[in-house]
Amino acid sequence: MATDAKRPKVDTHAQINPLPDFLQWCDRVGLVLSTKVDVTKAQTVAGYGMLAKDHIPEGELLFTVPRSALLHQGTTKISALLEGEKSCLESESGWVPLLLSLLYEYTSPLSHWKPYLSLWTNFKTLDHPMFWSKEDRDRWLKGTGIPEAVDRDLANIQQEYSDVVLPFITKHLHLWDPNTHTLELYIQLVAFVMAYSFQEPRDESDNEDDNDDEEEEEKPLNLPMMVPMADMLNHVSNHNANLEFTPDSLKMVAIRPIAKGEEVFNTYGQMANWQLLHMYGFTEPYASNSNDTADVPIRHFYEVLTQGIQSDLEQQLLKKKWETVNEILQEKAAFVFGKHGCLTDTELHTALKILCMSKEEFSEFEDNEGWEEDDEDEETISQAFSNDGLPELNASWKRLLHEAARLTLKSYGDREEEVEVWMDRDRRLMEDKAGVAGLSSRQQNALQVCYGQKKILYKLMELTK
């Protein structure tokens, strides 16, 4: 198996290679590419990628994209129309103006962006789980949270298209055609934006005055945009280049030395494998993704505690505790664990502290309307819920964590079979390179997600025995 992650790229069965036209277009629009890099299919992970033609030192500029070459609703030919009628293009996603721009530019033979968009002769190479059958999603990705996320995505996309997009394009039939700009194409373009777009980093000062009593100005949405050339780089956690945003341009810069012949990799952020598969259609092979995570649903804590209830009074006490936890955590759905411990440690600390209180402790907690001041600071809590600290937690907290992790693990497969049995079976499968190679790409991606998550959860069980 490949050792690096890769988004699906252009249709490799296309008769005509669109790359030369794209590179000529880059020259015309002022996109400057270093002479030390080459955009090619040869010796890359798969499809197009970027290779170093010479040694590249840390800090060297790889390419510069002028802001005029970015594709978004402000640069498209129909930008004036979209701005003039933006009030009827509002949606929960905020993506409708960009998607309408892409619908128009992708199907217009005279589009300024044609050499760029021609890199995607169709979107059949996109392999997000939204394009899998529901049966395959539910079978192969059970327990990961992806099937539920995709179901929500598809329902929202379909509603957005029928309620906002279709009425708008029907109103402007000189620009769009409902028979061409279909729901199917719209879903493909949503996946395209998910996989290939970039967002401007927010200024840290944006959050500094959130509590000011002065008149607040509504901050603009941090909307996605298409960035030619930058979207051709592939992702790995241990990347060697990073995209920098300046007022006039976007610049890809080497963040460590890159050897001649080495592929140039960007990062899409600290992404767990389930996020990479859901949003981009690929995974990083186990265990190369240092950002992998697994969720322990908070409902599993309640399920564990319910199993030990012996009286109505205990049931009432648990119900009160549960309501208190949900009120404080605002009905948080899950706690997130990474390879080195809990990433939502403060919230987990709060939940365990309340749920494991005795009747007397909880009564005092209620009488005081909560605790006045916690004697444990954030650093102490973080250490307590790290892999080093978890074995030292008190017994009731460890038991609850252990059993909640076990319940979560069982949600991936046969709840009647012992966790240890199929963890061992999965381990043997992962070690069988020929067996893995015999799986479809979708099954391989599903295996990477499931095994990575289960390993984190199994480690949590081991640490809380």
C-alpha cells in the first residue's frame, strides 16, 4: 500500500492531457511557479502532484498565486448578479454563491477558468462516502460516525438545491439550465469544494473583543475558494510545505528542506482519518496519521451507569446528574481521544466528576449551584487525561471510561462478540499486505478509518483497566 495519502485527481482515462493548457493559463494569469518544482504524474503518489527538481531549502517560495487568479463568487463572470441577489442565496452552508459560480464556469465553453477546471474532465474520480451506496457506508463504516454525517450532508444538500439553487437558476435560464445544472452535478461540485477548496485563516484578533458591549459588526463568513495550483498538492500529516496568505497573493512555502525527487506535500489541517475520508475521499495509512482520533459518545456513559441501577432512587439521582452534565456541556455529543490521550479533557473531567459523585456530594453541588472554583487547573486536567495520567485516575472514573470505551468499540461490529477477538482479527488483516491489497479502494479506506479508531479506543480500555 502507498505510504502517503492522496486525493483522487483528474480522470486518468481522458484522451487529452489538460496539464499543458493549465500551465500556459497559469503564465497568463500571473501564477508564478518555481523552476525547482515540476507538476507531473510521474513518481507521485497517484495522478498529478508536485516534485522537487532540485534541492529546496527551508523557507523557499514554491509558487505564488495572485488573488485575481482565485475562483470564488467575487471573481466569477457572474459576480455582479450574485452580489445583487445575495439575499435570496442565503443558506445554512453559505456555499450557494460559490457553487452557482462553479455550475456556471464549469459548463461554460468560454469560461476564463476553463483550462483550470478542465483538469477535472468529470468528477467520477471523487470517492467521498457520499458517492458510496448507503449499504456500503453502513456496512464498512459502522461505528465511525461517517454514515450519519453523510446522511445529514445529503439531506442538507438536496434541500439547499431544491429550496435555493433550483428556483434561482430557473429564474436565470440565460445562464443556467436545470437539465444541465442538475442535483447530481451540484452534489459533485459540493464534494469538489469539500476536497479542493481553501479558506482564509481568521485573524486571531477576531475573537478578542467578542464580549465587548460596544456595537458589534457582523463578521463576514469564512467562505471557501478555489486556489489553482495549490489544490494539486497532496496531503500528509508530516508535510513539507505550507500555504501562506498575503493581501495580494497566496504563497506556497517550503517549511523544511525538500530533497531532489521528493514530492511536495501540503496539509489540510490536523485531520483524523474519518475527517479525511468524509471531506476529501482518502485516508492516511495506519499509523502514519498522527492526528487520528476516535469519539466516545457521551450516551455510552449514561448506558454504562444505567446498567448498575438497583432502585428508583438511584435512577432519579442518575437522571438529575445526567441533566446537569448535559446542561453544562450543552448536550455535547462525544468526547474526543487522540493517540496521546483525551483532546476534550476539560469537558470529560466535568462529566466524570458529576456522574461519579455520591448522593451527598451531588446534593452539596446542587446547593452551591455548582463548584465555586475548581482546584485543578487546565494543565493538571490535561495531564490527568493523557495516556500517562489515565491509569492514575480514581477507580470509579476509570471503570466508567473503560466500560464506555468498550461499548463504543462494540458499536463497530458484532456486539455479542468479545472486543479482544475481533481486534486480534483486524490486526492480522492489517498485517496481511496481500489481503489488504485485494480489497477495493473503498474497503481499504474504511479499514484504515475503523482500525485507527478502534486502536485508540482499545488503548483507552487498556489504560483504564
